[in-house]
Amino acid sequence: MFAATERDFQYKRTEKMFRALFGFMVLILAIPVLMILAILLIKGGPAISMAFIFTDPTNGMTEGGIFPALLGTIWLVVVSMMASVPLGIAAAVYLSEYAPDNWVTRAINLATINLAGVPSIVHALFGVGAFVVFFRFGTSILAASLTLAVMTLPVVIVSSWEALQSVPRAFREACWNMGATRWQTIWNVVLPNSIAGILTGVILQVSRAAGETAPIMFTGAALFLPFLPESVFDQTMALALHLFVVATQVPGVPEQLPYGVALVLIGIVMIMNTLSIWFRMKLRGKKKW
Amino acid sequence: MSDITAATTAEAAGDRLDKNWMIDKGLQALMFICGFSAIIFVLGIFIFVFKEGAEFVAHKMDFAEFFFSPKWRPTSLSNPTYGILALIAGTAAITALSMAICLPFSLGAAVFIGEFAKGKTREYLKILIELLAAIPSVVWGFIGLAIMNPFIIKTFDVPIGLNVLNSSLILALMAAPIVTSLAEDALKAVPDAYREAAEALGATRWQMIYKVIIPAAKNGLLSAALLGVGRAFGETMAVLMASGHSINMPTSMFDSVRALTATIAAELGETPVGSDHYQALFAIGIFLFIITFVINLAADLIVRGVRKG
């Protein structure tokens, strides 16, 4: 009764054509990047060894390893995390659990979006103006980390908010009906059920903070330091800035050295992100609702 | 358990000032302050960047020169000039070309991932996109410098490979995962009832996408595109390393140019705090902040329009 007409075949052909076209667009975007990553791996791979990771750069940064830069990145990430994670989670709890639908809440949401959209170099100017000059932290790990913390705050807020929102409303209602206060509900029911999701956001914050260069350039990261930082008021080297320096500022660097630095940096970021994705998938499988 | 009972009885007795109630109110206030901090930081960025640049804007800056002169010579001893026209042109050229490359492909990719791909394929593609979005900008800059540069020189037979084309390609690849995932979110936000209605009417998948889903998601797609523009406009390290960083009014895509963001990144370290040059860089910062603020605001308003309608 419903035999396919010429028109139906035509529709099928159009659909196949567009499917192929859009699939092709995905490939156009993905293949160059995968090729580039392969080149980085091939050229940078030989540079990486235990010695590369655990020794200091020598001979005007043209030889040796990246240890002080790696350690500096860890300093920056940890200090910025200590500032942005509690603040971001608290902000997300407010937005998800308390906030009424009014103009203040809308302004907070808009501010969060804007904080994520402000160019990284403007964050750097803010860091110089606020933390280095006004609060007199000087160029130090503290100033650089706080700049990074402000910049990565939206990452924590948005992902924590999503994790909190994924807890069903019925859980909260059950708890309220027992006579619990809002905070008791949040602490005993909402947070335990969303902590893994919040953690994926924290991991993303770490990955983001580790890769940023512009915000730390003028606030606390140095091109080269002959000693390791001992407190948050010292300057430090950082991996991302080190890549910029060996790629552009130092003459006579052997070709494989910057590839090696780039590979380590990309490796850290990719491991962090894979961890966060893996976490999320495991979580989805375990959900009880 | 006992303190919860206590709270109920206390409330029933009309006495709301018990311990749990106070903890609740206290923490609510604390959470509100943390939430409000996002607003404080945005204002703080504006105030501190403005504070450092204000003196220059108010007293030393010649508006006509600043915006319409292509001569950025802040280090000239006899007659320093602060014209950012060439920098604006550089940024505009890079942003425009990168978006011309990035937008069609990202929107197409979003349609494929959101509407055509199914099951595992879709899952893997989304993971791939998320990973690509995480590559740091300084690594992209290095890629422009070390891989794209010789590639462009060889392919197009030009003397310098660090130019508008190079930085646009890099920015396009950088912005693509972000635009794709935002656009895919916009497609996902179209209610399933629309899809079901279209299918019930006998539409093929493509007819449904073209005639129902894309029109319904067009504000979300537009806002994704705008955020992509904002991202390309504000990118710093990749542009600094891949654009050639020489002051030029670009006439072709093989010209080296200099971007607004890259200028600040390259020069801020060498200027003494409080000098004219230092303040002029902050004035550029104010300009960048205002433009990105407007772009983000516009993107937000467009999406909000969708939710209301």
C-alpha cells in the first residue's frame, strides 16, 4: 500500500548527502588536530626522560630539564585551587539551593559568564593592578595564583552547579519533610550525592590553571630562576610560561626541547581531563536514580 | 536525629532562634557572599584595570589618535604615539578570518553530533571535543610557530608563515570545540516533542533538522557563534606567537599583523609601573574588557530571548 515513490528515494538521497557532509565537517575539524598531536608526540617523545623531568634547565635553558617549571606549576595550581574551589562550590550551592529567581541571581549568573569570557590578558592586567600593586603582594606565587583563581572560578561554579542540580528534588523534599533545615539538607543529602560531580569540576579547574600563561606572566611567573620557591611570596617558573620562553625568547634551543615541554604540558592537561571524563562516566553508571 | 526533632518543636513553639536555625541562616549568608563574589570580581576587574589606565584616558590620550592612528610607537624617545588602529585591524582580521573558517564547520559538526550520530559514536565524538577544548593556548601558539609556519611557507610559497592566515587557522581549531559543544547544547535544548511531531508528520531526519530543529535553536546557535567570536577576539598567547607580531594594516592574509591582546602581553613586562606606556596598555585593556563584556551580554540576552519565547 505504501510503496516507496521516486520522491521518497530522493528524500533519502538528500538525507544521506547531508549526513555525509556534516560528518565530513567533523573530520575536517578533528583530523588536523589529531595530526598535530601526533607530530608533537613524534618530535617531543624522544626529549622526555626521567632526567628531563627531574633536572634543572642548564646552559641558558638550552639544555637540561624542566623540574623547577613543573614544580612551579604545581605550586600555582595548588594555591589557586585553595582559593577558587571553596569559593566556587559555595557560590554554586547558593545558586542551586538558596537563590531566589530575582535580579541579584540573574546578575550573579551574568557575572559568572562574563568572568569566563573576559580575555586572559585582561585578567592579567587585573592581577597586576589588584594583587601585585594594590594589595602589595608583589610578583609572587600568591598574586599569580589568586589571578588564576579568579579566572578559573566560573569553571568550578558551573560544574558544581550542574552536579548539585542533578540531585533529584524529591531527595531534598524528603529531607525537608523530616523537619531538617536547608543547611542540614545540603550537608547530609545534597552534597554527599553530588560530591563526585563536583570533583570532576575541580579536576577541570586544575587542568585549566595548569595551562594558562598570560595571567601569570606579569603576576608571579619568571622566565628563569636559579632557585626553587620556598613560600607563596617567592616568584616561580611555570611550565606554560617555560614553553613560551624556550619557543620564542631563547636563541639556540635544540628543536626537540620545546616539543618536549609542550608534550609534558599537554600530557598533564589531557590526563586531568581524561580523569574527569572517566569519573563522570563511572558516576553515571552508579547513579541510583 | 534528636536535634532535628528539637528544631521542629522549637519552630512549632514559635521560637525560631534555636541553634540549627541560626547555623542555617548564617551559612546562607556566607553562601550568598560567595555567590556575590562573582559580581565583585567582574566589578573589581573593571575598577582595577580602569584605575591604572584612567589617568592616561583622562589627560594624555587623544581619542582621535588612539582610535584612528595606525602608529603605535610607545617607546619612541622624542615623540611617542599611541594609535591602536593597526592593532584593531590586526585583531579584526584574525577574528573575522578565523570565524569564517570555524563557524560553518563547527555548526555542521554540532548538527552531526547532536542529530545524526547515535550511541557510542556520539559519546566518543563528545569526549574528543572536550579533550580538544582543553589544549592550552600556549601550546596552540607553539603549534603555530613550529608546525603551521613551515607548512604555510611551503604550501603558499610566501616568505613568512607567521601571519593572519596562520593565527586564524590556529584560532579556528582552538575555538571549534567550544562553538561545537555550545551549538550542540542549543540543539539539545529543543524539546523532544518538536522532533516527535515532525516525525509523526512523516518528515525525514534531514527535513526535521532543517525545517524544525535549526529554526527552533537559532538563537542558541547565534549565541554559540557570538561566544566563539568573543573567544577568538580575546585570545592572547596563541595570537602573540602565530601572528608575526609586527604592526601592519593587513591587506592580505599573508601579512604579519599584531593583535590588541598580544601587544599587552608582549610589552607589559618591559614598562615601568605608572609610565605613560604602562597606562596606555591598561587603556587597551579597558577597550578589550568593554568589547568582550558587550559580546557576552549580547550572547546572554539572545539565549534568554529563547527561554522566554
